[in-house]
Amino acid sequence: MSNICLVTGGAGFIGCAISPLLAKHFDRVIAVDNMHPQIHATASRPAALHEKVELVMGDVSQRETWDALLPGLKPDVVIHLAAETGTGQSLTEGSRHANVNVVGTTQMLDAFVRHDAIPRRVVLTSSRAVYGEGAWQDAQGRVSYPGQRSRAQLEAKQWDFPGLTCLPFESTRTEPRPTSIYGSTKYAQELILKAWALSFGVEVGLLRLQNVYGPGQSLSNPYTGIVSLFAQLARTGKVIPLYEDGEIVRDFVFIDDVASAVFRVTTGNIPSADAYDVGCGSGTTIRELAEIIASIYGAPAPVVNGAYRNGDVRAASADISRTQAELGWHPQWDVRKGVTALCAWIDGQL
Ligand SMILES: NC(=O)c1ccc[n+]([C@@H]2O[C@H](COP(=O)([O-])OP(=O)(O)OC[C@H]3O[C@@H](n4cnc5c(N)ncnc54)[C@H](O)[C@@H]3O)[C@@H](O)[C@H]2O)c1
């Protein structure tokens, strides 16, 4: 059995974070990445990518990338990270997201067969975006799926679903109902990979990540990364604007905790084919997040500006109890500690 790990999108935020763990575990680690200009300020090799990782430039959605890469190579494990990740952006650039996320996945799987390079395991980092608004509960304990908030609701500032409370997402319980094109493409990735892998006897490791943040995230990508966006405003003394009424809930999970979860699914036993939810284990409102960041920098108090983004969900957090029990994985970073580490890193970058 080869001891080669192939990582698509391996030069990105999560790819760099897992690279030291992979470099230690595998004989060879190969990252294929097109160094997307929206993520990477320059096309040069990221300093955070472990020196042992072989970086190959290539676009996963192009057949030629795979035809150049795979002859003579049989990876044991593939970690599929390459993706277009702009949730809001995907509403108006849907083809771009579908091409990389959906066609990029099918091109990869086709190429494994074409080149007799079917791996033992494929790991996919899917997203909490597959749940959309998820399941909500009324005062009597009845669960329903309120679905996507319409433009009319948002214009009328009806942010919440009256009388309902959002339940944390858990893949064996919460039905996927994406409210964004990005979320739909991530769910399509899951379905495609599962169908293919079952037919070829390939193990699948599925993770649904909440909002990942921490040192190493792109500071130039305006479409992702609310934590770094808030930090960059606060450190220059600006007021952090809060969308809706500031009570949007997210589950902010620190990059080191995500790296350890991805590594476990890559190298350990995967007891279940169901996706593992990866978050910090509790929700934080964007107001709470902004107040932590403003206090770190001594910036003015955050201000609600009532703006909104179509397709944004009101509340998202994960129930990580099954992930913890089955993977033996436990997040080590709470939001205050993680945000403080991110701010210190940003201060050293800018
Ligand atoms: N960061 C998060 O909050 C988060 C949350 C949920 C899921 N995810 C998923 O995790 C994965 C990695 O996310 P990340 O935060 O490291 O993102 P990232 O944007 O930092 O990294 C993605 C990498 O993929 C590369 N890439 C983009 N298009 C490509 C293409 N066509 N061919 C080859 N490479 C390409 C980029 O250059 C980049 O290096 C993605 O699949 C994303 O959907 C991330």
C-alpha cells in the first residue's frame, strides 16, 4: 500500500494547517492547487505549507490537471479541499461555484478510475451551509423546517422565525436544506462522492465544518471570514457594523481544532458514513463576537446597521457530541481564546 496523501486545495487555509500533521504521518504529501487569486495575494508557495509537501499547480475542474498528475501516482488517501467558498458570492456566480465544486469533484473521481488510481479513502470537507436554516422547535417541542427567509421578510426586518428556536445541527438528525448555491454545491459534492465511493469500495470521511477561523486565513478575500473582517476594522479604530439586529448566531471553530478533526478522519477509524459535524460546540452571536474583538483593540462599540445578505441563515451551530464520541476529538479553543490568537497573528501580518 502506498503511503501517499493527495490534498486538493492543499495550499489554502485548512490545507496549510493540516500540512505538518500530514507530513509527519505520510511518506509523501502532494498538494494540488491553482493558487486562486481571490485567496492568495501572490501565486508563490505559502510559507505555512510544510516544506515536505510537494505543491503542484493545477485546477481540479480541468481534466488536463489530472492527466498530468496521476500517471504513476496511486494515493492512499485523498483530502478534497479545493472549492469556491463564497456563500454570498455564489448567488451571482453560481456557475463558477458549480464548476469547481461539482464538476471539480466529478473530474477528480473520473480521473481516479481512468488512471487506475482509486484511493483507499477520500475525505471531504463539507460545510454547515448544507443545512441552510436547519430545524427549529416551537414551545411545545414540535420540530419544523422553516426554510429560507424571503427577500420580502428581510426587507421587512423579520429576522427571526416567530415562536421558534433554532436547534443545533447534527447530521444524523438535521436534514440538509441549503439556502445558498454554495451550500447546494457542497451537498452535491457529498452525494456524488458517496455514490461513487460505494460503487468502488472506497472509504469516505465526511466532515461538515462550521465557521472556521484563525491564524493563516486569507486576509484579502472579501467574501469569507467574518472574524478577520471584524478584526481588521477594529484594529484601525473603526466601528464594527452588525448585520440584521446583531443576533445572527454562528459556531466559530478554531483552525487547530479543525486540523485535528480532519487529521483524525484522514488517518483513524471512521465508525460512521454519516457526516461529522465540526464546531466549537456552542453558538456565538455576531454581536458577542464583535464585542470581544472591539475590546481587544479598544475600538468603539459595534453598531447595528440593519443590513442583510440574501441567502444568509439566521442561526447555525453544531451539536458535536457524536463527533466527539465517535472520533475521540475534542475542541480545545473557545471563541475568546481563538479570537485573541487570530488578532495577534493579524497584528503581525499587517
Ligand atoms: N473555512 C471555512 O470556514 C470552511 C467552512 C466549511 C467548509 N469549508 C470547506 O473546507 C475546504 C477548504 O476551505 P479553506 O477554508 O481552506 O478555503 P481556502 O479558500 O483557504 O482554500 C481553498 C484552496 O483551494 C484552492 N482552489 C480553489 N479553486 C481551485 C481549483 N479550481 N483547483 C484547485 N485548487 C483550487 C485555492 O487556491 C485555495 O488554496 C473547502 O472545501 C470549503 O468548502 C471551509
